[in-house]
Amino acid sequence: GGGPLTGFAVAGADKKFVWAQARIEGDKVVVWSDQVAQPTAVRYAWADNPENAALYNKAGLPASTFQTDAL
């Protein structure tokens, strides 16, 4: 752990996803992009980018891919 989190993308109301930055704060992942002022959706390891996945739990198990629009 402790490395950069990759494989995240965010979108605004237009639903156009762009690559995003992410970091762990406590038990949450904070995701953002300077290109999206008010994110409404997040994707992780989605579509053609699962090889960029870098999110693991304390036991070393990888997080599964996901998309959510419940921010």
C-alpha cells in the first residue's frame, strides 16, 4: 500500500469520463479531477483500463471494478 491509486475516472453531469486522481483518507477513497468541477459519477478499473488497477484492502485482495453515480 501507500502507492498512488490509479485506474479511476470521474464524470460530471455530461457523463463524459476523464482520468482522475485518487487517494485514501481513512477508510475512504477520495477521487477528483481538475477537469470536472462537480463530479457525479466515478469508475474504477472500468472498460479497457483494469491493468491500471491499484486498490487493495488490508488483506492484499484487489478491489473489483465498479461504476457509481451515487455520490
